Amino acid sequence: MTIYAWTIAKPGRQDIKHVSDLAELHEYLRVLDLPGAAPPDWVTMDTGIADHGTYTYNEGSMDEWSLTWTKVDEDTEIID
């Protein structure tokens, strides 16, 4: 299983920082129902190509948000 460290940032909210697999990240995106969000699997589709990436939705004001992810080395111990 591939693990990612990721952050969801939105003005006016505390950043959400977590380490999980893509399925859990997709669930966070689904539950948060952020404005202008593409389906969660589309947002992170680049992970098949890149070990890290950023998705930004920027329509201004309070609708702006971003997701940044980085693949965690498989040998790294995860402490939750």
C-alpha cells in the first residue's frame, strides 16, 4: 500500500494534515465537499505519475483551497 503525507488548506480554516493511503484522502475530500472540487480520484490522479503534487482551486475569496501531497518512503515508520 502506498502512503502519502498530505495537507488540505482553506482560508478561514485550520489546515488538515494527515498521513494515509489515497482511499482515506479521497474520503476526506468527499466529506469536506469543498467548492469546485472535482471527484476525489480526479484531484489525485497525478499520483500515478508523480510522487508529489498540488491541486489548487482558486476562484477567490473563501472558495479558495488547495491539496498538497507527498509520497512517504515505504520504509518510514508511521506514528499516528
